[in-house]
Amino acid sequence: GDSVTQTEGPVTVSESESLIINCTYSATSIAYPNLFWYVRYPGEGLQLLLKVITAGQKGSSRGFEATYNKETTSFHLQKASVQESDSAVYYCALGETGANTGKLTFGHGTILRVHP
Amino acid sequence: AQTIHQWPVAEIKAVGSPLSLGCTIKGKSSPNLYWYWQATGGTLQQLFYSITVGQVESVVQLNLSASRPKDDQFILSTEKLLLSHSGFYLCAWSLWGVEQYFGPGTRLTVL
């Protein structure tokens, strides 16, 4: 079946340091996977951070970016300089364009802690 | 603007008791609706999806059921709770099955 593997947390970094959270996927049942990063800030609901639906493209939001690499089946999340407000749980997810099932396959989530 | 509301925020229930969790979406007509579940320490799993009123498809068998009595309402229920039902339940909506937008969730503790 489909699966997503991401960096085991918690990941702890200092403010202004760079960040990478790794995500690799296996899409055995989806011909054209869409890839997503979701984030859950403390006390808030799960929200979409960024998405990429075409292999080779890059998505970006709030200073984060991720490139959909079909060759390495990866979708790593990066940020050049993190802020304390980036502390949250980040989920990588895999889905399929236009499928009514709307099934998203999530990774286990990575807790990010940013120290001032 | 669209809003998604889940109720209750949290529940503590006894094993064997019934359960009903609700979700309403305002501001979107005929959305696709989804239920997800996350066990403590586990990952989010899709349980059900619905593309129209009265039609619900099961994705994972967990002795739970779901119904969509109105276009903007999605209900998750069971007549007998198990310890394994504990966790975090999320409702989500989408249009055309692409990115999904999640509600705030319900924390369920079964004792």
C-alpha cells in the first residue's frame, strides 16, 4: 500500500537556524501522487502548509519550501531560518488528484521545537 | 468564508457505551467530507468519506459507522465503544478531492 515516512521527532533547533524535515513516500496505488505538508500549531487545528501536484515542482509558504522529487520519491520540507513561532507538528501526506475517495496517507508527524 | 465545526471538543466515555461525534461545514455547497482518526502515538488514518448526502463509504473497519444526513453534516457513531477507539477524531472537507481542510478535532478517551 501507500506509505509516508518522515523524520522522527522531536527536532530541536535554535531560532534563525536552518531546518530540514525529511519525507519519503511510496505510492503503489496512485499513478499521479499529490504531495502535501500539513501543520498543527499548539492549540490549533491541522492546516495545509503547502502542496505540490506536479513532479519536479516546488511549493512554498511562510518561508517553508518543498520540492516534489519523483526520482528519489522525496518531498523534504526546508526553511532557511526558523522562528520560535514555527514550533508545531508537521505532517507529510500523499494523495491523489481528483479522487473522490480523497484518501490522504499521512506520515507520523514530526514535532519541531524552536528555541529562542 | 467556509467554517468547519466539530462537536464535542472532548469526550470521556466508558467501554461499551454509545458515541456520536458531529461535524458541520458552513460556506461550501456539496463538499466531499471525511473522517480521520489518530491513535495516541499513531498516524492519521482515513475512516470514511462521503461525496453526497446519504452516501458514505468505509475505508477502515474499526467498528464505527458514519452518516451524512444533510449536505453540511457528517456524523460518526458507534453503539459500543472499545478501548481501542480512544484517540483524536478529525473531520475534513474538500472540493474535487484535492487538498483537504480539517476541523479542530475531538479528543476521545475511552475508559
